[in-house]
Amino acid sequence: MRQGSEVRARVWGSPRGLGLLLGGATFAYGFESGCRKAEILAINDDDDWAKRLVRYYRYFGFQERYTVGGRGLADLPDLLVWGGVGTRMDADIEAMLRRWTPAIRAAATRGPDE
């Protein structure tokens, strides 16, 4: 199996495949609409799960900014937007598209089974 095929199998044969496709479509739409930064909250419902989410989002290119929770009124805007506590993360949309578009295109032209 060629290295490219291994990457495609790993991406499309896992839950990351759907996330990559949806994220790519969302980032492309956002970029075309003038957005340059994506924001996300790795919700902290459970310590172990929160660590997984931060790792997952970091894998895709998000960077940790700050922790929502424990800052009193300073957290109020984030709590209203996100509805919970966790790690706020940002990503540069153009950089994400440069990084992931080749993988999405390669997998789309070959299909998930190749």
C-alpha cells in the first residue's frame, strides 16, 4: 500500500474523515464569505474527554487561546456564546485550507476504499 493510500485510509476510515470533510466545507464557505479566523470551544464536561478534544482540535490545526471558567464576569461573554466552560481555541482558516485541501481532494478522487 502506498503512503498516500495509507493516509487516505486512516482519514476516511475513521471518525476524522467526516469531520475533515465537514470542516473543509465549512472553512471554505467561511473563507469565501470573508472570515479569516475560526473559533471553537473544547468543552470541559469531563477532564479526560476535554483533553481528548483539545488534542483532536490541535491535530486539525487549532491553537489554544485561554480557558473559559474561573474568571468570574470576564467569562460571561464566552459562557453566553459557548454555553459552558472549556478551552477556547482559534485557527487561521487560510492555513487550515492549505493544510487539509490536498488530503480532502486526494481522498475524494480515489474514494474511501482505495
